[in-house]
Amino acid sequence: LVVRYLSTTEYGSWTYALSAVVLLRGVATLGLNRAVTRFAPIHLERGERREFFEVLGFVLGSLTLASAALVGAFYALPEAVAAIAGVSEQQPIDLLFIVILLVPVEAIDDFLTGVCAAFTDSRTIFIRRYLLNPGLRLGVAVALVAFHLPIAFLAYGYLFAGIAGIAYYTWSVYVALRARGLIDMGLLRGWRLPTRKVLSYALPVMTADWCAILMTTSGPLLLGYFSDMSAVALFKVVVPLVTLNMVVAQTFVVLFEPAASRLNARKDLEGLNSFYWHSAVWVAVLSFPAFALTFTAAEPITVLLFGERYASAAPILSIMAL
């Protein structure tokens, strides 16, 4: 809907701004979100309630401060932002100053996803990631097209969808804490922030996360800097189809790490090995149909979904799917 409604230049501007947000979110999180899925399940398994809250408090506080500093710097130095972006059009810059607010929203959303994963609450994660968020964004897209609204509405709509997701996650986490008897104000006193423990795990992981983020954001950002927004649009229009190849793996990862941490805490190395290989086989088998479709039928799928003006993006889809 969005691709067909917006012009090629507008869609390129929109995806350029979103790519910048993904990159900046990676900078703001510093790999700390991964520490939640690593340590929170272990502390729950061992009954270490205070240590559990210490990890959550340290990670949430760090994410909030880093994201607020990043957003504040953007609004305080708009000329510097425009100079770094280096794009000739003003529209992507204007959009960036709206969607930059998604950096703290999505950082906190990732944090709450990790907390739900620590509780093995797959139902909440499924509803949030695959029903609530896509449903709200679909509603925004329908309203955009039906009422012929400007592209800024799309940016504000995505921001609203993110805030709604945080509200849903927050309530779900509160219910899970109450059900486990973890709502105890006494646990909030006498904290010792686990700075060394969390950072010693998060910093090496952060390097891998940044590599993955650069792989997905460097293309549109460099195209926007050295070419134009139409080139960004041709590249980014097929990315949703490419990511179908990674949906299964990304979904498994959310619950794999907490479950593996529990097995590690029990010193069950045989169970951990079996769990890994069973997961790997399921990921490979369930991912293959998406690859077969996006690699062999790239051109008809691209034209069917996005129209003839994006036919030249079909080879990009095949290469990226591979």
C-alpha cells in the first residue's frame, strides 16, 4: 500500500529515514538488550530475584539515557545532522526528525521483548510482533491512502504504533511479575548495579550486532548520500521480501537464547547440544520455501506487489535472497 501510494522519491526518503533510525538504535542500545535474554533467565532459574531486577534496572536505565542523549543531540544540532546526511532533498531530513523518536521507543520495546522471553511468554511476543504492530501499521497505511494524507502522517503513525506496543508489553510484564510474586518493593532497595557483568557480555556481542545492522543500513544510507532517493527506493522496496528468508531464524532466536541459558544454568550440556541442532534443522526447513520463491520468481513477485515501475528491482531481490 505504501509503496504504491508514495512516489518513488517519497518512498526512498521514507526508507532512508527508517534506515538511519535502525543504525542509531544500534548505537543507543550498545548490545545491552542481549544481556537481558542472557542473564534474566539464569537469575529466575536460580531464584535470584534481586539480581534479576538489578540486571533489568541497569539495562533499562542505560538504554533510556543513551537514547535520550542521542535524540537530544539531533534536535540541538540540526545543521550538523543535515551535513552528515549529505542528501540533496530536504524531505528525508524532515522525516528523520520525526522518526528519530523511534530510537528510544524501539530500544525499550526490544528490552521488554527480552523480559517477556525470560518469562518464556511466547504468546505476548507473538501478539506484539505479529498481530498488534503489523495491524496498527496496516491501519496507518490504509488511512494514509484513503484520506490522501502527507508522508509525515506515516511517520507519526509508526511512532504511535511503537508506543502502543510498549504499553502492551508493559502491562504483560507487570502481570507476569505479579503472577510470580516478584512485585516486592523491598527488592528495589540495596541494589548493586551489575556493570562489569553486563558490559563484559554486552560489548563483544555489540560488535556482532553492529555488523548485522551495518549490513542492512549501509546500502540505503550510502545510496542516499552518493545517489538519490529513487535509487534508495529501488533497493529498499524488495527488502521486506528478502527478510522473509530471515523471519524463521529471527523468531527462533527470541526464545532460543533464554532457553539455552536455562540449560546452561543446569549444566545440561547434552540437552543444550540437542536443543541447538533441533532448532537449526527447523530453521533450515521452514526457511527454504521463502528462499525458493524470492530467488526463482523475483520479477513476477516484484511487479505483482509493487507495480511495473519497480520491475528493475527484481535482480536486486534475487541477489539479496541468495
